[in-house]
Amino acid sequence: MPRHPDYRMAAPVDLDIYDGEQIAIVGPNAAGKTRLVEILTGRWPLLGGNEVKYHFPNSPHRLASENIKVMTFRDSYGDSDASYYLQQRWNQHDIDESTPMVDGKYVISLSSGELRKYQLRRILESKPRLLILDSPFIGLDTTARQQLRDTLEGLIRDNGLQVILILARDSDIPDFITHIIRVEEGCRVLPKHEYTHRATRIDASAHANICEGSHDHSHRATPMDASANANKAEVARVLRFNHITIRYGEHTILRDLSWTVHRGEHWALSGDNGSGKSTLLSLVCADNPQAYACDIELFGRRRGTGESIWDIKRHIGYVSPEMHRAYLKDLPAIDIVASGLHDSVGLYVRPRPEQRTTCLEWMRRFGIEALADRTFLRLSSGEQRMCLLARAFVKNPDLLILDEPFHGLDDSRHLLVTRIIEDYCSAPDVTLIIVSHYEDELPAGITHRLHLTKPN
């Protein structure tokens, strides 16, 4: 039991993990899964002079810190500090030349999925005996998820690696797991028990890719049904990209992309890690300075004709892994939501009473009203994501851009968010662009799809 009451579970934890056991710690958001891992790794001093005991026979490493490596939820977004800001990834002149590079690109320029793979590779290079991963599969495309499963399984089999995975959803439990520890709401830890393996399943998104066959290498956007093309001339354009190419140094991210989105359309944007999805959205959200050199029209205005980024952003509600990464200030949760009224990262204008009421109403819809006065960095990763989602909706935007909105959410919150998206997008003039690597995560009512591939 930790000395500090803020870091205790509901009851003292009595747990033994034996050599060869592969553990999944499973439970809903904010149940205490991360807190349990912090106790297991000795982060918090225990009452009565007790301590967690470790034994790694035949290990070349002497210290527990060398044998145990942990990748937290926020670690997966990369090493960011107070100097990091949301648009930095696309402002190459603001990147310190001492920033590490991988495969010829600055680490800060990697997509969220590429960052996650880089962080995992860096940890594995240290050859730990026990690897603890929080939400290891989020942000990874179908191929990368399977590669990670295969890599971990191979290290377990050939190198004697042990893993502890922190998971919010049972559906993410890989077949190499041998034991489950459930953590229920209120920080109640249930006894460890053996994992009964499920039958081999095909990822829903993988199945969808198999069924679709070859992908469109020219970034052609295709409607889901013929009626979506009717009377386009009479429908207002939300955006038009005309033969857009985006390069950073020797790397071409997008090549000759033409794309038009009309009001009321609901788009699913897909593609492998590093295919340019977030870069494309940065052009829509006016976060990427390369937009000024491109033939882009947003909300009826040619980009670079005098409109400010705030003229564009006031139409848009947005959430993304990059945004989650950028929120490093420990503000009350309601201030995080209220920042969406002014499109800021952080709150610089205090909300009026009626605006605060609106913020609380959206927090109620997302089931987080009770968190209003709790500070952001003290929330669980799932609670943080719910705050950022409420932030995206708070000003009732015309265009909703949801980049991997379900990251780290448990099943009940995943279902709640899906229902909110579907309800909000049932209004005829609401336009949606949603990114997900999981086909079965997409809400009902998708009318169009755009699949990106890495340029050759």
C-alpha cells in the first residue's frame, strides 16, 4: 500500500508474477490500471518500509530499472516538453537541428503511428527482461499491429521476455497473454487468473482491406453510393484541394492530391502509418504553412487571400493524437473544454457564464461533468481523451475532424462517443472527416472514403 493516499488502490495489493507469465491488466478508463503498474514498478514508497521485490535470474542487467522498461500512454506520442506546440510538426524551421532523426526524418515530424513504432524500437534495443506497455496497439495500422504482436511473441519465445500490457478493451488482448489481472472501477484489483485463449480472429479492418482488394494509389476519393454525386453544383463546398503536393526535404508526403468535400458529407479517411493523413488534415485546419503555396479552397475562400487561420478554425471542431500530445498544461478539465471555443491550446480568455454552462453541458454528454474542476494531467488517458472530444464539439462546429478519436477508450466510452458522433452528424449541414485504422470503429452514416498510400 503506497504511503500517499492519492496513489492507493481500494485494498492492499498482494500479487506474485512468475517467470514465463505474460500479463494483461484490463479494465475501464480511470479504474486504476496505471496506478497499479506504478505500484508494481516501485514509483511510490510503500507503508511500513515494505517494497516490491524483483528477481531476474541470469540477467546481464544489475538494476531493476534496467530490467524493467515502461512505455506509458503519453510516451507513445514522443518526447515532448513545454516548448512543443501543436503546429510544430509542420513548421520545419522551428525544429531544433539537434532533434533526433529516424529514416531521414526528424522524430518530431513522424506521424503518431510512426512515433509509436520508433518509441517501441528504442525501448526494445535496451533488451529489458520485463516490458510494460500502456495501450500498445493504438495508432498502429493493421500491418503494424500484427508486426508488433509477432515481434513480442518472438521475443517471448526466443529471448525470455516477459510483458505486461495495459488494455482498456478485451478485444485487444493478444493470444500470447497467459494471465489476466482485472481492475474494476474504484481501483479494485481482482485476483490474477489464467487467460482462456479465443479462437484466432481477423482484425475487422484487415478483413475490410482484404475485401476491398487493391488500393487507390492516386488518392482518388470515391463516393459510397451514386446518390452522393447528385446536384453537387447546388451544394456548398467545404474544401477543395487541386493537385496538392507536400514535401519535406527529400520526402514527399502527398503527391498530386485532388479532393473536394461538400457540406453534409461524411468522410472516412484511411491509410497506413506515414501515408499523410495528419498532414492532409493540417492543411484543412490551417496548421500547415505549406498551404499558402498550394491551390486550396476552404469554406469558399482561396487559401492565402487574406483570411486568418482563426477565420478557418471557427468552423472546425478538431481532435487528434497531436493535440493530445500538445496539452501539457495542468489546467482544470473545464478549461480544456472551454479552449475549444477560442481554438487555443490552453485557455487565454475566460469563458462567460453562458459559455461555461455550454461547456458543462457537453461534459455531461460525454460523462465527465464530475471532472470539471480536476486538472488535466491528473486525469487518466481515457478521461483526457473525453475532455478533448468535448472540446471538439463545444462550439457546435460545421466541420468535425476526428483523427483517431477512440484512442485509449474502453468499450463503454467507445460506444458513448460513437452515439454522440452519429447524433451530431444526423443534422443535414454537418460535415464529418474521421480517421481510424479500425473499420469497425467508423460511425454509421459514412458517405465517402479517401484512402491514402505512401508516394513511391
